[in-house]
Amino acid sequence: MTTCRLCGSTSMESVVDLGATPPCERFLTAEQLNEPETTYPLHLEVCTDCWLAQIPPLITPEDTFTEYAYFSSFSESWVEHARQFVRTATERLGLDEKSFVVEVASNDGYLLQHVVAQQIRCLGIEPSVNVGQAARDKGVPTHTAFLSQETGEAVRAEHGPANLVVANNVYAHIPDVIGFTRGLRALVADDGWVAIEVQHLLTLIQKIQYDTIYHEHFQYYTVESARRALATGGLSLVDVELLPTHGGSIRLWAQPVEIAGEPSQAMTDVLAAEKAAGLHELSGYTEFAANVARVRRDLLRFLIDAADEGKTVVGYGAPGKGNTLLNHCGIRPDLLAYTVDRNPYKHGRFTPGTRIPILPPERIAADRPDYVLVLPWNLRTELTAQLSYVEEWGGKLVFPIPRLEIVEVKSS
């Protein structure tokens, strides 16, 4: 990658090079184990002109999202997070039965189902055919498409402008950030709002959350770089909320530049925190690669010691972030016998690159392993409760990020 996809600058600096991995959601069938896998470089760089952190767009969204393995509703805490957002957004914006809400990358209807329940007109725009059908099965109107300026204009012409456009956990997933942003502007009413949730680069750097770097995530935002990105589509960032989701996210509130007010105090405060952490200059990025190497060494040391002691270690979850971690650390079934996942789509398949079997969650209780490595560490509270039963045989949970932590669980 020689130029920044946001501003076109050639001033790019390396943040961390994670080698080459297959796309994180390309789970393998048993038949595919004897076939070669294509891997792509996974190298995070930052533009020193606009400070957008990014990886090269070596795969396309069409490669990943046309048929997708991720269903948001399998996380109970995420569905509850969406419900709370719909409630607060409805109150904040005064939404009612005359309003229109559009969600981009609406997945399986995890969020818009709550809008439907309030009898507010809505539409999901979701490129994945299989998860979009799951949304329709819940009664959520869903249009199958990737968002572009043309898509936004077509939806607006057919359905009218949206009072609220929601884009949660998608703003990092599109390589054409300018075209996507113009699509958001095409969708939203001239006096409407755009709400975006995306992982905050500040917490990614500070808490060494490097496993959230993978080929589906083309860029990684600070509030400053998000402000610049939104401006390319005629949107002005006016408010920000800090969220605990995904280990630390930001909710961005933007309006068309023609009617947007002054930035909130919260936005000013977060920008100041980013500047203090050095993220508006190169100094904030220089130690990240060394911190990533330490996480890798600590996890491998634990797994190797456990194997030498005859202890059994299995995984919980098969998220995209887990596949970055497993591939970067070179973990294979000799160190992690298998992992489990609540998503039936993944059962009987194997993790990309590392080829670790994925089994139903019930397998943990049947095998009673000594340790369970929790790969979706961002769901720590939810999964600690779900896995409390490992206490029955003295099992322990292992969290790899931001530092290796071995936890004895206590059932309530």
C-alpha cells in the first residue's frame, strides 16, 4: 500500500506487521483440508497526514460478505446493546410512527427488530444473502445490497429520506470509505442523523487488541480520522460516546454539514485524550509492535507449558479476531485441541489457516478440559457466566488480551 485511501497521501508508516493469513471468516469444510489456502499480508499502517490507520484492500467485500458466517443475534449481550440503543435513540431524536430508520449492514435483524417492535418504519441494507434472510424471517424489511452513493440514492428515491441512519460495526469494513460515506449522506434526511459505532483505535493501541486487525477491517478510526472521513461525504461529526463494546468503541453522531451544530464537549474531550496518547502524531504508534510480540510470547509459553504438563486446553468461540490471534501465534491442534461456537454454521468446520476443529459448546462439559481459552474476550462478562460450569471439575478460563490472565470461575 503506497497511498492513503482517505486523503491520497504517500506518507505511510508501519504500525505492526502480522505476516500473512487467510481471510478470518473462511472456515474450512473437512473436504477443504486437503486443498491449499490463499493467504494475504496483514500489515497495519497509518497515514501521517490524516492519521487514518489502514491495511491494504487485498480482498473485496464481495469476497467476504455475500455469504457470511457471522450472525449478530448469537450474542445475547449484543442484542441487548442494540435494544438499549434503539430506546435511547428514539428518545434523543423523538422518533415515532411517522419516522423512517435505515440500518446499513443490518445483519440478521438484531437491531431493527427493536425498531419494528416500536412500530417505526425501517429498512435494513444487508449484502449477505443468508443473514439477510434471517432478518426477513424476523419481520425486518431487508434490501440485499452493498451501500454506495448510487444505492443510497436509489433507496431514498423509493422509500424516502431517513430520519436516522445507523451503521454499526461496518465503517471499518469498506475499502471505499469515501463512496460509502456519500451513500450515508444520500440516505439521510437533510435534517436527519447518522449514528456509527466502530472500534476506537485509542483502546486498540492502549489495550493491545491486535486480534481485531483482520482483512475484513480495512481501516481503524480515531475520532479525528473519523471526522475527516465523514467530511468527505458532506457529514459533520458533532458528538461522540465512548462504549465498552468490542473492547472499546466510539458511537459517532453526525449530521449534514448544512445544519450541523458545534462539536459537543464529549467530542472535544475524546479528541484531547487521543492527542495526549500521541495518536495525532507518530509517537503513539511506535511501541505497539513490541507489545503485540509480548502477547504472542506469553500465550505460546502458556500453551506449551500446559502441553508439557499433560493439561488439556480447548477454545471457546470462533470469531474473526480469534483467527488473527491463532494464525499470528502459529497455534495448531497440538496446542489447542478444538474450539466451540454457538453458531451451528461453523460446527464441523475448521478455523482458517490453523485448521482447528470447531464443535458445539456441549463438548466442553463432556470433555472437562483443564483450561478454556476464550477467543471473544470482548464478551468476558457474558461468557464467564456461560462458562461458570467449568468450576465443577476445577477448570479455568484463559483470557489472552490485553495480557494473559488465568481465571478461576465461581458459579453464582
